[in-house]
Amino acid sequence: MTTRRHREKTIVWEESIRLAAAGLRHGFTERAGGVSVGVYGSLNLSLDVGDTVGDVLENRRRFCEAVGCDILRLTTACQDNEAHIVAVGPREAGAGAGSRHDALARTKALMTDRADTPLFLCAADSVPLVLFDDEYEAVAVAVCDIMALEQNLAGKVVTAMNIVYGSRCERLRAYIGPAVSPVHTTVGRAIAETLIGTVQRKTGILQKKGETVYADLKYLAVRQMVEAGMDISRFDISKNCTYESAERFFSSRRSGGICGRNAVFALLT
């Protein structure tokens, strides 16, 4: 077993056992422990999905209390159509903590080497990543949806940490959190070709049954990071599927697009 459930107060998240042992506070939240209702019940952490703003802010307050971080320094992004990577420093810290209007735009990955700067991105089926450099004390989080994977975001984050912080790619550790499993992930031919075009080793990413093509997004993210220089032995990969675990995770596919969002987070202390 490489991952485990962790509870603080009413908040539960999955985390990598090895990253936690290395001192990194991180994980992927579950949906219990908040105040949101209906399709957002109960720990919806996104301000972008139509939930009551006051409920989301209370959910974030509870989350920050459980994690042990300052909500005013919670740093997040809009996660719209582009997949930029932002290095979070003093000017960016706290972006999007209380309002979607000042969240970092066009961004799906955040990284920092600053303590007490919680990185926080939302997901409901997309592949959540945490990368940790315990040598140079740097961390990154990313949410890889199909569009981001088409742009090789997972591999680009590895390269970005090397360029900005001097991280040695082969020493980075990675946690890949719960995401939608291949059986629930169908893609068209054009998208399938774009996805496998991002990596050299293509075996195992796509499976065709009749005219339907299924994509293993977690494995594709792994391949992108390995081909960027990471060591496959330094990955901890969740076995959980967001689509199939309705009591624990939100799933956009399962709910037809209207639902809350879990969060992937990381905090250097």
C-alpha cells in the first residue's frame, strides 16, 4: 500500500505514505465534512461550479483549519482552457483564496519553494498530481484533464521544477490521486492520437473495444513524467476511481457535469 486515508477533525483526505513520511503535508480531499448541500454535498471546495459562495468559503475555512494553514495564503487558479504553470512567490500567495476573480488565470499547475504557502487546485475526475523535491524543498500541484494532458502538462511540470528550483528530475517524488478510471474515459480518434503523441512509449495508454476508445489518463500522466526524467519507483499512485466512489469523491462524468469539486493540495512547512 502506498496511499492512505488521513482524517483531521471532520476533513478526510488521501495522501502518499512516503511523502507524508518525508514531511510534506499534502493530499486529495474527500467530499465529507463540509456544509454544502445537494449535488455539492458536502465539502465542495470550488467557487466555479454554482455552489453558494458562503458555503464554499466555510468549507475552505474548515479545510485550512484541518490542514493547519492560513486561509488568506491559500493559492489557487481558475483552471480554464489553458494549462500554464505558475511559480508562486510573495505576490501570488493568496490568489483566489476568497474569490474566483483574483485566482490565477489560465493555470492548471502551481509550484513553490516557500513555506506556509498552500497550493490548492480543484478536480472531479481529472488526474491530480503532487510533486515533491525534498532536496531543494520545492513542491508542485497540478490537475491534468484531457486538454492538459494533450499539452503534456505532467511532463512540463517536472521540467519546470528543474528549471526554476534546480530539482533533479530523478529525485522528485510524485503522488497521483484519485481520478476517473479508463473504463469511464472514452475519447475520439483525434484526441486519442494527440494524447499518445505526447509520449514515446504508447503501450497501455489506450484500449479499443469495437469502435470505442478508452484512455488511461493516470498512466499517461505517469509516462509524461517518466519521459521528462522521473524515476518510476518514486511514484505513489491511488487506486481509487472518482466515478465509482460516489460516497467519497465528486465526479463530473457520473453527475452529468454538475457537481462539487475535491481538491489536491500541498504545503511546505
